[in-house]
Amino acid sequence: MTTFREVRLKSRPEGVPVADNFEVASVDLPPPGPGEVQVRNHYMSVDPYMRGRMYDRPSYVPPFQIGEALQGGAVGEVITSNDPGFQVGDTVQSMFGWREAFNAPASTIQKLDTHGLPIQAFLGVAGMPGMTAYAGLLRVAALKEGDVVFVSAAAGAVGSVVCQIAKIKGHTVIGSAGGAEKVAFLKEIGVDHVIDYKATPDLKAALREAAPKGIDVYFENVGGEHLEAAIDSARPFARFALCGMISQYNETGEPKGPSNIIMAVGKSLKLEGFIVSNHYDMLPAFLKDMSDWIGSGKLKWKETVDEGVESAPGAFIKLFKGENMGKMLVKLS
């Protein structure tokens, strides 16, 4: 029996999560049972959607439970196998993050063909965030020739991929991000107009200046004033892919909607929320396209990596302070 560490939810956050909402515990891991494997995690993912699972309320995924290890994407290596489908040394992907190692039925993990990419890329650009960008832009927003695309949280794990796919397909792209470093990254990947929302007193005016003829597609990651600015600048029949609204995840009062939502009627706007798991039929096309784009140097990505399972709560909190560039990861071994 070997001892490993895991991160548990100690209490449900009120507003922005704090360190005291989490605890690190040691667990003794026995050998895997019949049909099980034991996996040592190398990287775990930290994602904004996990905040919703910290509320005790119905959602598209069950809430995290107090006193139990949290869950999230992870990549690692089989260290003991009690199932013929897996060998020691196999690289695997799972939803058993927030822990250094785990035992699980073989049916709950997937072998990973890395296509020559670093394994952690499958938690970011080649994984769920990349797939979210791909499905949201190409299917939900139904990107078409000549579209002007506006992306909020454009330097994040999802937003930066949205920007690059739109550029690869020949579109004008406007990205919003906070701070000089993120602005520089967006310019590096070819974004046509970059708005530093932290340095802009009037986001609506900044977007109007960047897109004087209006926008056709808005990829929504932030909500609040970003959504209001997008509605203001939208052309008739513009399509909004509503991926997330991180500005409201920690709201303790009455959530604020855009004051100009009535304009969605007169402009005949399409606002569609989506969850990536409803679009996994696109996975083969996504993997092929991403492999081609990355291999040809057309698509780049950034990662922010903290080390050690004990750093996971702090890494999660960083998401809501905008302190990550690209995908937020924790290196476990």
C-alpha cells in the first residue's frame, strides 16, 4: 500500500474561492482490484467551469461533495494494471485529477495517442478547451466567409484557440484580454485588433473603434460588460456562442445581465449556449485539424504551470484573478 495526496473540498465557497475552502489529505492506495488500473498522474487541469460544481445545486454535472476529492481532467501513466487492456507504462487520460494517483475501473480511463504532442497538451489545446473552441466557433457560431469575430478572454485556453482558428480560416479577429503580456501574446498569434479591457475606460467605444462596421460572431467567455459591448456592436443576424461567463461565477448578489438585451430582438441576434460534451461527434475532425495546424506551425499555445498537488487550490483561484496565460495546469510528477 502506497500513500498519495489528494485535494478535497473542505467548504463551499461564498464568492471568490479562498485557500480555506480546500484541504490536502493523504490516502493509502491499495493495489487495484480486478478490472482496475492504478495511475500516477503527471498533470491535472484547472478549469473555470469547476467553480459551478462547488455549488450544491443541480447542473449538467453533479456538484462536488464536501470531504471528497475534487475531480477534473488529468493525464498520467499506468503504474499497475489488473486489466488486460492496459499495460504498465501506458499513457492515459481521465477525469481523476486533483490527486497524485488513483485506482479506477479500466472503463473510466482512455489510452492516449499523443500524435507527437506533449501529454499536457491534451488538457488544453488538443483537449477539452481546444475542442470547446472548435465546436463553439465552427458549429455553434456557424463561422462563415467574411465574418468579423470578437472573442472575450482571448488569451485564455479556449479564447486563444478560437482566435487562431478564425485567423487560419481568414477572418478579422478582435480579442479582449487584460494586461500588457496578454495583449502582446494576442498580437503574436495574429489577432487583428486587441482590446486591453483593464486599460479601457469604455469597452463599448473600444469595440466600436476596432469594428466600425460591427461584428458577426461573438465568442463569449466573460459575460457582463463584454456581452453588453458585443450586443451593441453586433450586426443584424450576428451569432453569439455562449461558452462561459466567468465574471459571474462568484457572484453573491443578483447577477447583472446586459442592459441592452432588447437589441437582440431588433438585430435578430442568435445567442446559443453550449456545452462541449454535446459536440463530441466532431472529435475526429477536431483532432485531424489540430494535428495539421500544430504540425504546420499555424497554431500556438501558452501554458501556466504550477507544481505539486498542494498548489492546485491556488492555481484554481488564479483563474478568477486573471493571473494565468493560456491553459492553467498543475504538474504532479
